[in-house]
Amino acid sequence: MKTVTCTAPVNIAVIKYWGKRDEKLILPLNDSISFTLSQDEMCAKTTVSISPTFTEDKFWLNGKKESLENPRVQNCLKEIRRRASKRKFEGSDENVWSWHVHICSENNFPTAAGLASSAAGYACLVYALGQVYGVEGDLSSVARQGSGSACRSIHGGLVRWYKGEADDGSDSVARPIAPPDHFPNLRVIICVVNAGQKKTGSTVGMKQTVATSSLMQHRISVSVTSRIESMMKAIKEKDWPTFCDLTIADSNEMHAVCLDTFPPCVYMTDTSHAVASLLHKYNDLKTIESNINHKVCYTFDAGPNACIFAPEAVAEEVLALLLQAFPPPPAQATDDYVKGIPSQP
Ligand code: 2P0
């Protein structure tokens, strides 16, 4: 028997993936850029075991036995086994690709609440399967077939997922573009506005957006393409204020196309908007003080929870402001409500 345990962190997109050009292969309509967070706080953990004596594949998620019929898990498993079958192994391991697998996965943060749980989960699953079946090479295109955003969690730091041009998805891969400490001493504050499951899952939501939103056509053909290039330049030049402005703009545009969807996908709540408004006031103050390198930025995924990137010099101040404006319910510990975590792995 062979057993491997891996952990994979969540990633937060600063230029968002929203919309596919191929539903089955999970090929996106636009490139996206993300920040992979530290493993310490929010991560998925997966243990996989393979053995010639196992009689079937089995899967547990957060302690509950799940069906392995999920086509996305199957696609990842099939692709890893296909790659493993092409490798030469010694002696008794020759048919390792045909051994059944037992998979045990867990997240240490709310699942399906718009906190990138599927990204960490599939990145972790695919990496662990790759290790246990002895598959080498780029695994981002396999993780992508589990969940699009998962391909970005295969790498640390700032990562770009290239949409690719090929119909078979072979060039739709994630690549690291800058190390985790590229913007040194950066902190990430996650404001959990609501830890419940979102009403419209990302997969369904983005499909409806592509089918119904005319604003989405503008996003794809004009704005997100130029924003990707501006973001690459801001990252290359370590231009933090521009990085902040572009991150905020892209989050707002993604939520605008969600609202332009029919029926609308409403992810942000009044509290989410109030958090955004507070941060805009904070940035206005930093501009007046001529301290633009102390600006902060927010981004919202397909849920109401805010991800805030803040330079360490102001992170505590921002956290204190947030706690003052949005005091946690008395029964809830502050640590569970707003978390300040490092962006470095
Ligand atoms: C992102 N999100 O770039 C965007 C921003 C949510 C909002 O990627 O259908 O769970 O599995 O490919 O990867 C969430 O979408 O969707 C997502 P599928 P996924 O992070």
C-alpha cells in the first residue's frame, strides 16, 4: 500500500475567472490572476492511499462518505491514471495505475461559502493523486478539470491562469508570475460576512452570465483583457497602488456582470457594500496624506465575504476599523470573525 498526505492553500483572484468557453473541459473565457495564500490558516488536506488489495475507489469529504460518481473527481482520477499508465515502474509497481484509491479530504474553513474551497480541494486532490501514482510534470491542467480556479492553487505566490487557445485545453494552464513575497509584508484579512452556502453556485452562475449578460460581452472583448495586461505591468513594476485599483475594479466588474445576469446572481450583501465603502474612505484618506503605498484593496468572490489585502504597516489599523464598524456577534470569538493572515506560504 502507498499513502500520501498533502495540503493545498486557497487562492484569491485579483482578476476574476467568470465564464467558460468549454463547460466539459473547464476552459475559461478570460485569463485570471490570483494570490495563493499561506497554508497556515485556510487550506485543504487530502490523504490518498492506493493498494492492489483495494476492491473499489472510495471517497470521504469532511468526514462524510461521498459518491465517487462526481464527473469532475472522475475526470481528475482518469487523467492521473492515464498519465501513470504511460510511466515505466519497477517490478510489482508496474500496474500501479490500475490500483484502487481511497481518498480522504477536509477543509479547515467553510465549504462552498465563496471562500475558494473547491480551488484548494481539487488542487490538493490532484497533487496527492499525482504523488501517490508517481505522475510528474504540470498538474495544473488536471486540477483545472476538477474546478477551474483549482489550477491556480497548484502554485504559490502570484499566479496567472492562461485561458489558452487550443480546443483540447492543452494550453489552458496556470503559471507562477511572482513569488509570495513579491509585495513584501502583505497581510490578507478575510471578513466572513456570512459562512453559509451561497444561493447560486459559481458553475451555474457563470453559465447564466455567459448566456444572458450583454455587459459580459464588453468584459470579455474589452475590459478584462486590457486589465490583465495592466495588472501584469503593475506586478512587474511592484506598483502597489495600481495593483489595488485594478483588484477593486475587477471585483466590482465581476459583480456587475453577475447583477446583469438574468435572473441576477446577487452575491454581495449590504454588509459587503458597507465594507467596500469603508475601505474606499480609508484609501481616500491615504491619498490625502500622500501615503498611497498604504492603500488597501478588497475583492469579493461568489459570496458576500470580503478578502482584503493590506500592507503590514496598516493591517492592524484596518482590522481595528473593521471591528469597530462591524462588531462581531457577542457569542462569536473575534478570531473566527475576521482573520488577519499572512499571504506568504
Ligand atoms: C475566481 N471564482 O477567479 C472566481 C471569482 C469565483 C469568483 O473561480 O465551475 O469554483 O468549478 O470552474 O472554479 C469560482 O469558480 O468554478 C471562481 P468551476 P470555480 O476565483
